[in-house]
Amino acid sequence: MDKPGFLALAVSLILGLIIFASGVTLTFLTQNEWPWQELFLFTIWSAFIAYFLVRFAAYQFIYSKVKIIYKNIHDLKVGNDTDEDEVVRSTDLDMVTREVSEWAAQRRNEIQELKAREQFRREFIGNISHELKTPVFNIQGYLLTLLDGALDDPDINRKYLKRASKSVDRMINIIDDLETISNLEANRVHLDYSNFDIVSLVQETFELLEENAKDRQVTLKLKKDYDKPLKVRGDRQKIEQVLINLIINAIKYGRNKGKVEVRFYDMHNNILIEISDDGIGIPQEDIPRIFERFYRVDKSRSREAGGTGLGLSIVKHIIEAHKQAINVRSSENAGSTFSFTLKKVK
């Protein structure tokens, strides 16, 4: 029973008892015999009428109070702008309660989402400020040194100008990577789909990154020999960028004189590509965040190793733009394996 119905029943029973008690009292006061059957039926009938009258009055009173609340909440939910008279009269309090609860839950979710966005905005601005600050300060230092007299020394000025140029290149890379992510998130990047051999693309990437691997005496190799092509469908240039970013990371965070291996698995409709290293690995608590912009597991080593801190975020966006998935598994001091899928060409 709803609250107005319970209230009406309680009030009607009380009124019935009052009427019955009044009849008994009058009987004793007037010394007359009252017809007890008629008195009992009169009491029941009075209580029955009182029940509906009180219930109607309670509904009218409560409904008049909640009608405007319900209208505003309902209209906010569905986006309507109706007049008060258009509120459905048959709406009961259970429906109002449900609407209010749903509305409150939606507002709580929106507040949490806004807080998360604000936190992300603060972190993002702080990260990009930090990333740009380093090359800007480097350029400033080199130029001030040159202006203070080092410009006349041919050995020093050329060295400092080259360092300033590298810092400019780093700023350009950060800006280019930010633009790439922005375009990917806004679906402004057109994917030029074609069928290509993923094995050949990996081998080309190995050749491109051969000098990077030599610097750390890292061996780049396929897990096994492939005597025939593995055809996949995707944007070859974008997938090459994915491979470059993942293999460069494997070289950076792999073990000196270690190895980076790439292997392929036929998953019926897809080809799974895995890039593994034998390096420092990633702590489990950091794995959920490694694809965030500028997130670094080992901040000091990451900046020493170079890069913009945007590589994995770009990788994730490119793979997701292909309607595919990327995953990582890692153990500290045992290496990491990044894997992603591409549509197989049958």
C-alpha cells in the first residue's frame, strides 16, 4: 500500500472508532438503547467514506506539491519544454520516485564525469607544459651563451647551435604528435586501406631502426622464418608508425645486449602481431595507464631516453581507428609484450 493509501486507512479507522465511541457514550448518557447493528454498520460505512475522502485529499495535497518537481525533472531528462498543465495526471508517486532517483543518479554521474575531465585537463596542461619547458629552456640557455660571447668561438657556436636545433626538433615532434592524436580523436584522419604483407613491413622497420638497436647492442629479429607473406588489410603508413613506436620503446626499455622479437599468430579472421623485449618490464599498477598521453612509468629514465611521451597513445588511437585492439602484458624485470590485431586477408 502506498503512503497516501496507508494514511487514509489510518485516518478512516480513527474516525470510525471515534464515531463508534460517540455512539456508546450517547447510549450511556441518554439511558436509551441504541440499535447496535445499525450503529456498527453506520461506523463501517462512515469509515469507508472517510477512507476515500481522506485518500483523495491526501493525493491532491501531495500531488500538488510534487507535480512541479516531477515536471521539471521529467522535462530535464527528455529535453522537453512543456507547460505545467501538460503533466500527466495519472502519474503516481512510485513513478515520481523512480524519475527522481534516475535523475539524481544521472546528475551524480555527470558530476563525476566533469570532475574526471577537469582532473584530466589539469594533468594534461601540466604534462604538456613540462614537456615543452625543457626544450625551450635548453634553447634559451644555448642562445644566451652565444650572445654572451660564445658566438665568436667557431668550435662552441656550432656545437650550441646544433643542440638548440635538436631542442627545436623535439618541440616540433611534440606538436606533431599532439596534432596526430587530436586528429585521430576527432576522426579527421583518413585511413588509406590496402592489402600488404605485415612480415615485409616489420623487416623494413627493423632496417629503419637498425642504428637505434646498435646503440644499445639490441638484436632485432623475427621469432621464426616466414617463407610466405602474411597479408593484412589496413593503412600501411599508419601501421608502420605503430611498429616504429612499439619497437623503439622495446629498444629503449629492453636490456642492453638484449633482444626484441616480433612474432605473428593466425587468429582465423585476424593476424595477431606481438612485439616483445627482455627489459625492465612495467609494474602492474602502471599498466592500465600506459596508453595515456604523457604518462611515463619511469619518468627520469623516460626523459633521458627521449621521446614525447605520446607514442603509445598514438599507437592505441591508430589501432582503434582500424576497429582493432591493442594489449600489453608485462612483469617487472622480465620484459614486456605489446600485441595488436589486424584484419587478415584470406
